[in-house]
Amino acid sequence: MSRILALDYGGKRTGIAVTDELQIIASPLDTIETSKLLEFLKQYIAKENVSDLVVGLSVRFSGELNDIENQIQPFLQKFSVEFPTIKVHRENEMFTSKMASRAMFEGGMKKKKRQEKGMVDKVSAVIILQSFLSHKL
């Protein structure tokens, strides 16, 4: 089978998560500077069989899209041109950062590790991916 990638897309950094080849377990992969994201994905996808990409959908309480969508949409257009066979999905990411912080705390992660830039982004990407996988079942 193939893997599914998930992104917690941010203005500066993007958290990346990935499934195992059976698409059962979501795990953190990396946090990348958003300006280098497409190049990272090109290298990763050249080595791994990826069938789907899940990108967090940033929505306000009112239902309106957050401003980050102005950056996500052009990225998704470039991605679809570069990887036309990979299906792109959107998954609501409301509260994922808070959920990630709480999960790291409750999991016993040391405060210094929790404060590392990018750690919340990676864990948020895992939460986005896990949410997508639960809908797939």
C-alpha cells in the first residue's frame, strides 16, 4: 500500500505527519520551514509511495476561513501540478494546536521539549491525520 501525508500548514513552519504503509498509524515526520516545504515533499515522495495528502483546513468559529488560506491555496495548486496523481484532502484543524499541547503535557513530555519550535506543529499534523483516518474507516 501507500502512505498518507498530512500538513499543519503555517506561515513560517509546517508540521508534517505520515501513516505507515497500511494507513493505520499516524506518526510525526518533521517540521519544515514553509518556504522549503515543496522541495522537502518532492524529495520525500521520490523515496516513498504516497497516495494522499491531507492539509488542515483553518476555520474560524464563525465558519469563515482564516487568513492562512491565502497561502495554502497557491501551495495546493503548485502541489497538484507537481503531483497530479496524489489526492488532496482537507481536514478541519480547529483546536489542533491546543490538543497537541495538551497531549504532549499529558504524555509526560518535558517542558523544554514541549517548547521546541515545531514540536506542536508536528503533533498537530498527527492529530489532523488521525482525524482524517477516523473518517476513512
